Amino acid sequence: MTHTKGPWEVRRCSEEIGMPLEVVAPSRHVAKIYEHSHVEANARLIAAAPALYEALKAMYAVWGYKSDGHTPELSDQVEAALALVEGKP
């Protein structure tokens, strides 16, 4: 799977009220989020996605295997989240 490399950051498209926020990477536009009650929180979550994905992969590589005695439910959640990101069933 390939995605636009981070870091991603949140920028305001304009200082005008009602203008959307955008998430941008160094080389391109990633997303535009339009005003509603959670716009800034949603934009920050989207911008954090590459870092969260890399951290989750690294954590799972070290701690995530069920055979290591960790909580199987947590391993299942991590596997499901990684599959969702990677487009796996």
C-alpha cells in the first residue's frame, strides 16, 4: 500500500468564516474539511493518520502477536485497524 508520505498538516483555506480547513503534505493537497461542529478535530485526526499508521505498525511488530501473551482482543483490534488502512478484507 502506498499513501502520501507525511508529515501532514492542517491549514485554514482562508480566514473567512465558513471556509474549509485543508490537510496538506509537503508535495500535495490531501483533504479538505468543511465547517461543522468537529471540523478542527477531524482535520487534526486526518493529518495525524500517517504517523498513527506507522506507530501502530511498529507497535504491532514488537508487541502485537497473540503468541506473545498479550491481550488477544487488543491484537485483534490492531489487526483489524491495519487491515482497514491497507485495504485488506
